[in-house]
Amino acid sequence: MKTEPIPEAKLIKCMAKQITDSRGDATIEVEVAAEFGREEVSAKASVPSGKTMAGTILKTKDAEDGVLLAIENIEKKIAPALMFKKVDSEDFDHRMLTLDISRGKEYLGKNAMIGVSMAILRLEANIRKIPLWKLISEKSRFSAAKPSLFMNALNGGVRTDFGLPFGEYLFVISGETLSSENDAALALFEKVRRKLDEKNISYYFGEEGGFAPRLSSIDKPFEILDECVAGDPNIFIGIDASASDFYKKESDKYEIMGKTISRGDLLLLYKGLVEKFNIRSIEDPFAALDLKGFEETMRWIGDSSIIVADELTVTDPLLINKYGLRALASGVLIKPNQIGTMYETFEAIREARKFGWKVIVSHCLGETTDTFISDLAVGVGAYGIKAGAHTEPERRAKYDRLLVIEKEMAEIEEEERIRKEEEKKERRKLPYY
């Protein structure tokens, strides 16, 4: 009996529209669809936005600060190159990279490219009827695993109008399950709220959902977080210093809480905080191009704290390789919108792991309710996921998706166990068993 061949899924739609992110800024949502036999399968992806960092262009924007130019690039440049071709996310990424060979993706725009890349990957998962994280694991050739939660507790720096010098004060939470980590994160956040209320400290909520309190000393926020941790071995404190925000290029110095200090003084400040409050993760401790600062941080603090690069490496495989060879960090943030395609994102993770760096998949300042990074963090087996606080719907969506993923993983594991049991039973029926 002749069997019918499995039909190929061919792309029949690739379009985009302008939406707003969590800050009210314009970003894009991409919708794609494929014809699969007699079915039409579709998928969407929306693109987060961050500040433009040294050496990277995150957005293609039009004169009115919208993203109509990026939409035009998708519909008039990218779509014609992909339309009616077999849906293959890696092949489509390569086609886009052939269209735009510029270092900074100036021709198509990173936001246009990553929107299509994410949507196509999700479409391929939908066609195959498997969870996105599982497809990511297959495509990236990494083992899926549970990440730790890098939860935003306090906001400071230029993201607030209060006095805290660092951008984010984080709890890093590990546990046996994602649901136990999530429960711990929610409980910790409530502890922080109670501490602030007990101490009559006024606050509002920052862009990423954390408390933005009025505190007048360097130590005070760490004292509050340390009291909440209360010696729990599964939780430690981390910071995103965002040092580029308080770096003064003209003097080659840093300004913290009204004081101008040298690179050496800032390093001593970090060293003291690490020793006093067991801070075990510091992101962007120095300005993006202050390589000496990163070098000294690794030398003096690298054994006791993860030194995480973000603005230094911007999810670029070439930069990760360059700075990995110089041992300027021990961890890296991964933000797909910084590089432009998922193929390059996987390459960036591969480079980071070559140097033994811890991979932390991260949200952005301007977020949407798209949960792609949750699947990415699990699919590549990231050390952590940084998704903000549960107070904002765009951040909470990522945590909610992690809980669903955990159930999907358990179901697949159970199906695999049953399949193996059935195979074993069938083998026992064979005459030579």
C-alpha cells in the first residue's frame, strides 16, 4: 500500500503591524501563516525594545518615532524573499542575513528581522504540534532545562527619579521546580513590600515592576533585601549596575549619589558590597567600553560573584568571542532583539558557553506580553531568566508561561516513559528475547 507523503508547509503570509510596548513606545507585531496540506497554520511574535546601546541599533524607526519603516521592510523586502518557500526557521534566518549583510542590520533593521525570525520559529513549532521550547532545544542543539529566576525587586538609576544608584536590585532564586521558584519569588516580593511599609519608606513601581523607594544610602537597599533572604541557601542578591548610565566620559569617572569617584573607587565599592551582603551577580559593573573596569572586576570579585555582560556584548557572537578570550566576564545577558535573528542568538549562546559563561535570557525595558523568552530560556537550558517583577502584565506573562512549560515538560516526560515501557513489552514478545 502506497503511503501519502507528508506535505511541506509553505509560507503564505508575512505581515506586520505597529503596537505599543510597556512604555507606550511603538514596536512591531509580526504575523505569519503557512499552508500545510489542507490546513492553514499561523503564529505571531511581538518585539520588545530597549535603549540603543554602544555598537548596536535595536530599532529601525521612522521620523515620527514609529516603526512604519520596519513594517515596510518586512512586507516589501523580507516577505518576498520567504513567501511560498518551505517553512524552515534556520533557512529563513540565513535568507534574511543574505538580504542584509551590514554589521548593524541597517538595511532591514534588527527589530524587523527578529520579529520575523521569532514568528517563523513559533510557526514551525505550531506546524509540528510541539511546544516552542522543545523546538528551540532541537534547533539550538542544547538540552532543555529549568532556569533560575532573576527577579527584579527594587528599581533605581536613571529608570527612577529617586536616589538609588544602580538600575536593578535582584533576587536570584533557585529551586527544585519552576513553580517552587515562582512561589518563592512572589513571597519575597511581598516581604520587600512589608519591609518598606514597616520602615515608612515611600515608593512607586519602576518600569520593570520593582519597587522604586526613596533611600538615601548605598547600603540601605541591600540591608532590606538581605533581611528578606534571611540566609536561604537557594536565594542570593544580584544587581544590574547599569554603569554606563552614571559614567562621565569627559572625566573618565563615575557619579554615584552626588559623588564623583574613580574606576578604582567603584571597584572597591562593589568589593565591599559583595563581602557584606553576599552579592553573587553583578551586571554591567562598568561602562560598556571601560574594558579595564571589567578586567579588574574579574580579577578582584570574579571568584565570588558572576560578572554579567550586557552592553559590553549585546548578544553578538563576535563580541562574546572577543571579550571571552580576554576573560572580561563570567556571565552574559541574551536578548534576541539585540542581534536580529534566532540563528545568531543561538550562536551567541554557543560562544558564551565555550568560555564557561553563565547564560541569562533577559527581557527588555520596553516589553510586550509575548512570552518567547520563557521558551528560549528553557529550550537552551539557560542558567537564568531575567523577566522583571510580577506586578506588570508584560513581565507576569513570562512567569505564567514558565509554569505552563513545566507542565508540558512533565507530560512529555511521562509520554516518553510510557513509550519506553511499551517498547520493552514488545521486545519481550520476540522469540529471541
